[in-house]
Amino acid sequence: MAIGARDYIDKLLVKKYADEKVDNHDAVESMVNPEKMLEAMNDVAAIQRNMFMLSQRLSSACYAINAKAARYQKREVNEG
């Protein structure tokens, strides 16, 4: 998939709107404090990281418990 103007009309539209400024984010004051937003995102990431580590530890502990509680039985293998 190519990016850019392919035909005459697309080229004219690109030429017309090339110098237009469409992103006026400097003119609008944000309703959300960016520092508080980044702090909240950092807190969520820390919580998710801790939950993942706890999940891994729990999985390891359950595996160890199941391995200790396992009872193995010998089976006779029929050859032939």
C-alpha cells in the first residue's frame, strides 16, 4: 500500500492543504494535569508488575505443592 498522492486531484489537494495547521493543541488548555496523569499511569504499571510477580510466585508454589503431593504408580508395559 503506497502512501502519497497518486492522481492529479490528490496532488492538488496535497498542494492546497500542505501549509494548513490542523493540530492546535497549544491553543487549548488541558483539563487533565499531565503530571498527575503520568503519576497515575506509573502507579497502575507498578500494581500490574507486582500482581504479575505475585501470580508467578503463586504458580510456582502451587506447582511445588502439587509435585510433593503427587503419588506415582508403576505400570507394567506390555512389549510385543
